[in-house]
Amino acid sequence: MRMNTWAAIGALALAAAAISGLSAPAQAQDTLKIGWAISKTGPFAAGAAVTTLPNYQVWVKDVNDAGGIKVGDKKMKIEVVEYDDRSNSEEMIKAVERLATQDKVDFILPPWSTGMNLAAAPIFNKLGYPQLAVTANTNMAPQLTKRWPNLTFWLGLPSEITDGIVATFSKMQKEGKINKKIAMIAVADQFGIELSTATRAGLKKAGFDIVYDKSYPFGTQDMQPVLKDAQAANPDVLLAFSYPPDTFAITDTAKVIAFNPKVLFVGVGTAFPMYKGKFGANAEGIMGIGGSDASLPGVKAYIQHHKEIIGREPDRWASPITYASLQVLQQAIERVGKIDRAAVIKEINTGSFETIIGTVKLVDGQNRNIWSVGQWQGSDYVGIAPVDKKGAKAPIAKPAWK
Amino acid sequence: MTLALDIVLSGLVLGGMYALFALGLTLQYGIARIMNLSYGEFLIAAAFGALFLYTGMAVNPIVGMLAVVPAAFGLNWLLYQIVLMPLVKRAKSQGMLEVDSILGTFGILFVIQGVMLVVFGGSLQSYSYLSIPIHILGTTLALNRILALAFALIIAGVLYLFLTRTRYGIAMRAIAVNPVAAQLSGINIRAASALAFAAGGAIVGAGGVLTSMFLTFSAASGVVFTMKALIVVIMGGVGNMMGALVAGLLLGIAETAVARLVDPGLTIAVTYALFLGALLWRPTGLFGRPAR
């Protein structure tokens, strides 16, 4: 009796194991898991909400609407795992580790800002994930890509911004559009100090005279004292390495005090559609960092598409490049044919890709298809430097305030 | 000479903005005895309200104040009754209430900020209204900033008259001086405190609408304004209307003077130097207590 019971149990157990062994699929994956840690709260939330997060969302939607990414002979839709790093780099690093070790995502998209990306670089490298650090702008890029081949840079170097500014001003000065007097102000933050230091040297070397040269604290709510003194020095050029709140304040205050330099360059934020929205026709002729080739059909379609999905236009500097970097990632995965991160890293670094901003082929882990200086001409924020880049428009003098 | 005039006028306009920030908090802290750390969030919420009305429904901010200010009053009154009243009831002393209210309003800060982030997103917002140059005595000032100064002066004046010349105002000042004695004199301190808190909220609502006309803000900007308001309130003397006004204007002029005459990079340094100096000279603030 007992023997029979045990035998029955044993037979059942064996049968169950056999059936489960047969029916269990070989852990085949149906979706591609992609994760990211992004600043949804805290001081970085504003920047991430303009440039990075919307593009991640648009890209995932585009990919899934088209049926997914082609991995081998299967089309896999993207499954997203998202964490809020609260503008805190420790939180971001913990989230990235969690994505890799607990959520076991296939690819991780990078956080927002130079600081965050540099903090994340060692862990991305240790975990073996490709890091397409679009919103990172640092002169250390060439050394970093040598040390960490999985890390790629997409916005060019700050030194290229300086070169673009000096080249643009020299060109305009030789054409007689401006004289040699420049007023330069910078926000007292790494970005402002680094760029103003490099540009000061470049401008002096090119023979310019910096008649007003000051920095102001981040969060200054009234730019009138600074601009009144700059105006008193009577320069033809006002060059401001500013962050979005001051970018807006400088433009607004310059208009109020009727400060009409022939060239007005404001730093970050000029490329935002909100800038054009706030100043309308008065944005004409104002220069800033970045730029885009508005004549490219890919860029035009992208701007329209972004507006339809997110409800507002993208910024004209890092947004198109972010989307292009995701296209590169997708194409690299499709070319490799399987979820092999090392192979994808190699493909990103060596392959040539067709994206909305044109052909992208990384050199030493850096994207060379970049604009350093842009200008609002009509309704487009066109690229004017590097001055010899294909598609570069000629700079115009800023018309008087309306 | 025109440089000095220029500095004084621009400084007054900037100071007017600072004073406007501080007047509501001085009421809330001085009379209702609530150290409201979520103060800046209400300012930003009012700014978003003005933005929404202006860009979404083409209602200009001045008219929009007719909607935002009563809403701010109501919200703050509800906040006091529902969230802060339990703290008030169980506080055995003023000191304990201050500590409890710091912790409580700190939590409220995150709730309001979280709601704004979900509804409006984290990106920067900005719109332009009345950014018209006005030429006064040889200097040029923006009309929207002059309006902020004008409102600060009017509100401070009205509050001062209310607190010194009306019966209810004197009752409020009594609460600030000695709540126990005030209660013994037959003053309903709960109702008066709730009213003071709500009035402070209404002022910050007006402040938010006015400054949104020229400042760039985002859902996360609230803390910066709370800090600024706190400095002005403490420097002017807690609960003191005139003190908050004078301190705000003084800071504005000092900041502008240093930016023009010395170096723009020292503006934050001079603000805190004045703050420290004023407190070392007069520990209870320039005009001291009690509320006047």
C-alpha cells in the first residue's frame, strides 16, 4: 500500500517535471528592457524636462509604434524602467546599479548634465553598458573616451564653443559689421567660468578689447545693474555665458533699458522654444550655444513630431542630438542582431549611422556633427559656427528692439 | 549724481520685490506664530496660476489677481484649520509651536511641490507682461517691477493701518505679544491666528502673480524665495510690517549699489553681511518686536 502510494507520488512528480521541462521555453525574451535614472525633481528637473526626458519618451513611442527593435529575427518592443534620481548623484548611481543588477535591463540611457554623466561614467563602465552621454559638455572628453570606450560624447567640446564664438566675431568684425569692443558677463558657475576664461584668451588673441568683464552669482534676479554698466562701456557685442533664468532676464532687461548691441549672445536657453515664444520678433538675431540645420528634412519633421507628442517644440541644441543618439543605439542593436552590449558598444564607436541630423560617425568616441554657435533667423535657430561647416548660415547683426 | 539716483531707484524697485515676498511671511510668523517653510511654494503656485490664466485664457495678471488672491486666502485658511490647528492645540508653548510648525510645513512643502511637478512638469516657465520701459528722473525702469514695488508699499501701508488703527488689528498684535493674556482679555486667538495666516497667504499670492510677470520660475524654485523672505523677515524684526518693508528696500538698494560700484559677484555676500550685521547690532531685528 505504502509502496503504491510512494510510487504514485514519485510517478506524478516525474511526470510534472517532464511536462514542465518540455513546456518551459528557453528563457526567450519578448521585450527589450531599457532603463534610465533621470532628474524628475530637484534643481536639475528643469533641464532634464526640456532636453532629455521628452526625447526618451518620444523615441520609445516611435520604436514601439513601429513594432519594436529588430533583434535577430524578432521584433522586440521596449519595456521601460524609470527612476527619479532627484538631482542627486548618489541617488542616480544607486538607481543605475539597481537597473543593472535587480531590474536586469538590457540598456541604460544616461542622466542629464555634465556632472551627472561624469559621476555615472565609472559605474556604466564597470557594468559594461554603453553610455551615450549627450548632455555632457567637457574638455576632458578625449581622455575619457580613451579610458572608457563605452562612453561617448555628442555635443562637442567647450573649447569648440569658444572657437566658434571667436571665429564668428572675427568674421563679422572683418566684414565691418561690428567694432572691436566686447562686453562679457558670465554666471559664476563651472560652465560660465570655464567658458569665459577660455573665450577671454581667444578674444584677446584675435585683437578684441573686452571693455566690461564681470561674473554674477547664479540666481541673480535683477540683471539691470550689470547691464547698465555694460551699456555705459558702449560695446558692439554683449557676450553672456548665462543659464536659462538669467538668459531670459538679460534679454528682457536689455530690451527695457534700450541696450542695443549689434550682437547679443546669451548662453543656455537661447535654443529653447520658450525663448522664441516669450520674445517673439525680438529674438531675431540673438545668438546662443548650439544650433541646428533647419534645412534638413529630418530635423523639420522631428520638431513637428515632438510638438505633436509632447505638446511643445524641442530645444534646438541638445534635443535633436539626443534623439539622433537613440537612433544610433537602435541601429547598432539591430546591426549586432542580439543583446550583446560589448558588440553594441563597438558598433556605436565604429559604425556610420543615418539620423535626423544627418550622417553620424563617431571619431574617438565623439560626435563631430555639431554646431557650436546658433542664431535665431526668422523662425529657425540656425547654426552659424563652425563657420566652415556645411549648412552654416552667415551671421546677421541684431536689429533694434521692437 | 545721476548714478546715485539710478542706483537708489533700481534698488528700491528690487527691494520692493523682496519686501513683497516678506510681508506675508511676517504676518504668518509674527502673529500666527507659524514658521511656514512652504511659503515659497505658495508663491510659485500663485505664479503658475497667473501663467495659466495669462497663456491659457488670455486673462492679464492684474485681473488674474482677483482670482488668485482669494484662492490663496482660502487655501491657506483651510491649511491652517486642517493641518496646523492640531499643532496649535497641543503646543504647550510658543517655542514648541514654532518647532512643530517648521516640521509640519516642511512636509507640506514637498506635498505642494510634488503636486506642481505632476501638474506642470519640472521645466522652467516664463512669460512677459508689462515689460515696458518707464523713464523716471533720468533712469529707465521696467513697469512690471515698478508695479511690484507699488503693491509692496500699498500692502504694507494698508496692513500697518489695519494693525494699528483698527480694533481687530490691535487684537492681533496682542496675540503676538502675549497669547495667554490676549485670551484672558477675551480675544479669540484661534480665529485671529487663522485669519492672520490666511492673510499672509493672500499677500504671497499677490506677490507670486506680480513677480511672475518678469521672473523665470519652475516648480522647484520655491525654496529660494522662502529663504529670501526669511532673511528679510528676521532682519526687519519678526511680525513687524514696517520692518519687513524697510529691510527689503534696504537689501535691494545695497545689492544694486554693490553690483554697480564694486562687483556683481558680491551681491550675495553683501546680502548676508548686512543680515549678520543687523542681527549683531540688534538681535531682534532692525525694528524689533512686538508687531507694529
